Amino acid sequence: MDERTPEPERTANRIEEVRARLRLLYHGRSVRAVRFQYVLLVVDLAIIAFFIASPLIRDRPSFVWLDAAVAAILLADIGARALAATDLWRWLRQLTTIVDLVVLATLLFPAWLANFGFLRILRLWTLSRRGGLVWGPLRKHHLRKWEETARAVVNLVTFLFVTTGFIYTFFARTDSGIEGYIDALYFTVTSVTTTGYGDITLSGAGGRLVSIAVMIVGISLFVRLAQAIFRPHKVYFPCPRCGLQTHDADAVHCKACGQILNIPDEGS
């Protein structure tokens, strides 16, 4: 860089270089970028496991340090993603970004947002929305037909643990510990499946309203999962005329516009 270049311009150029490198790491398909993305995926999965286990280890002395370490990692990741974004304001308006910022807030301000710690499990949902990295291996090995099922499973698991955390936070006794968390999970599963044994219930009008919401949303997610499993298999093949994304495996014409299709065999 020319030494005669003004300092503000040199700083702006350095920032732009950093942003370009981050874009290559986060969105590139080079060997280095893919390795970096898979390291991030492993770290994210470890963080999600920590979030799920948080109610069980909250009383341990090491929990505060683990919580702070996770907050630092997420802050660095979100900051790097912000720098890598080509349109920052559009990136900030995305639902996945908003959810990640809410999760980060519960980590940075635990004293004020302790009751909203259950929302951290939503990180699993935002992770599942990073299509290329998470679902890329299925597409690479011609297993795209399982992608919709896997997404439905992720949505259901996220809902189960978010609801469990909510019930544990607002309805369990403060000293119930692991037993209270298991009771909350048990209640959530029996409500979602509409089994309704009745041995564990939520008291008061608020508890009944929560139970109704859990049953309605839960059964909807179960139906979605059942549809993904048992519905006739579709293949991903965008129609060149109208853009319809999925078709029957043996389709000859597009159902939307009648365009002749040339869908390759899955093994080819």
C-alpha cells in the first residue's frame, strides 16, 4: 500500500480486506473454508449441548466460567458474521440473526435475563437454517430426500427443549433441580403427544393456557414430521420455465406449467 495514502483510507482498506477474508471463510467452498465451517459446526453443536444441559449444571462452580466462555465465542462469531455480510442491514433484519442476538443477550446479561435462558436452545433452529453447511452432506451423497425429514426433526426437538426450559423456569420449584427438569420434559412430551397421563399438570389458568399452546403447536410439528416421512418422495429439480423446485421422481412434465422435464436418476 502506498505510504502516501491517507490514514483513514488505509484503515478502511484494511477493514475491507478483513471483511473479504471473512466472507471467503464463512461462505466460500475452498478446502480451507469448508474446514473452517465444519469447525464452527462442531463448536455450535457443543454450545447447543451446553444449553440443553444448563439447567442440570447451573449450580456447579464452573458453570459461570463456561457461560462466559460461550458468550465470548458467540459474540466473536456474530461479530465476524456481521463483518462478512455484504448488506449489514438486511442481515440484521433476518429472523435467524435476531434470534442469535436474543440468545447472545441472555448470555451477556444473565442477571437481568435469567428467566429467558430457555430461549438459548433456539440456537439449534438458527443452525439448521444454514442450509449449505448443515444439509450439504445429504445433498452431496444423494440423500436430499431426507433433508425435509431432518428439518422437521430439528424443529420438533427445538420446540421440545424450549418448552421444557420455559416450563422448568416458570412452573417448577426453584429447588427442584434435575428432577424438576425431567418432570418438565416429561410433561412436555406427554402434552405434545396428547397422551395426557395427568400425573403432572400445570396449575392455574396460566398453566392451562400453556398446556393448550403446547398441545396445539406440538401436534402441528408432529403432523409435519409425519408428512415428511410418509409423503411420496419428491426430487429437487427446478423447472427451467416456472422455477417449481420439487417434482415427483418419475415426472415428465412440470405440474405447474407443463414444461417437459429431464430429471436425472438419483444415482447419476
